[in-house]
Amino acid sequence: MITAMQKPWYKHPMVWMVIAIPLSAVLAGTVTIYLAVTTEDGLVVDDYYKQGLAINRQIARDQEAARLQLQAQVVVDTDTGFVKVSFDKGMMQDYPVELTLGLRHATQQQQDNFITLQRGIDNYYVGRAGSAAQAGIREGIWHVEISRPAEAGNQAWRLSRRVRLQGYSRVHLQSGPAS
């Protein structure tokens, strides 16, 4: 009969436990380093000062949309990438010829889409995200923004909202009260 002291070292469970703990730490560290090197830091902003200045411009655009009492109903089909917008011009003189729809993904900047919407019949605007090969918008959390840049005699404005897009989604954008 072999006693515990006569067993070879590799047959003692305590030896494997002592080896397993540091080995798991080394493996976890290796995986962490691999992920840090191979993934993109999409949420890191290089210049915070410029971001702060841009916020003031965004607030002015939001206030202009509130002054004009603008509203829009956006319909997004995430499978095909088609977008249809019913736009209420509020106190604007007439409807713009085209609008810009920005779909910004909450965490992955490479997923962002900027679509030029062409005016159709009455107050409807239509457009499509990407080319036919890359049609579609991933489901998830998005920042939806309809805007028009400043033109001769017109202030820039925007309507925006953070939403979850799934399949065929409807988003109502409404300007807040003017302050």
C-alpha cells in the first residue's frame, strides 16, 4: 500500500491548486492585454475643449428648433436602411429642399450614418443608409438627429433624441420649449 508521502508530486491535488491560481492570473492578464491591443477605444475624445465649444453650438441649434416649433416623425427600417420622415415645419416659411438625418451609434462610431433626405410629396422626406451592399442599420441604441445647416437668411437647427432601434422603428422628434 502506498501512503500519501509516497505518491509522486503530480498526484497531490494541493499542488495543482497552488499551480492553477497563478496560471489563471497569467491567462487572464494575457487575454486582457490582447483585447486592449486589438480593440478600438471608440469612446475616448482627443480634445475635450473643442467638444465643450461644440456643445454650445448644439444648444443654440436646439433653441432655434424650439423657437420654430419643429417636429418630425422618423420611420427607420433597420433591415433595408430605408428612412422616411414626416416633417412639420412649424413656423418656418416653407419646407427645406433637403434635410440631413444623423444616426449616431451610442458606442461604435464606425456605425454612424449621415443620410441626405430628399423632399418628396407634401411634408415627406426619404433616404437610405449606405449603399445597397451595406444596406441596413444595426439594432441598438442610437442618437437620431434631423438638422439643417445655416443657409443665407436661415439659422441652423436640429431635432434630436436617443432611442432604441429595432426592426421597423418609429421615432417622434420634437423640439423643447424655447428658453
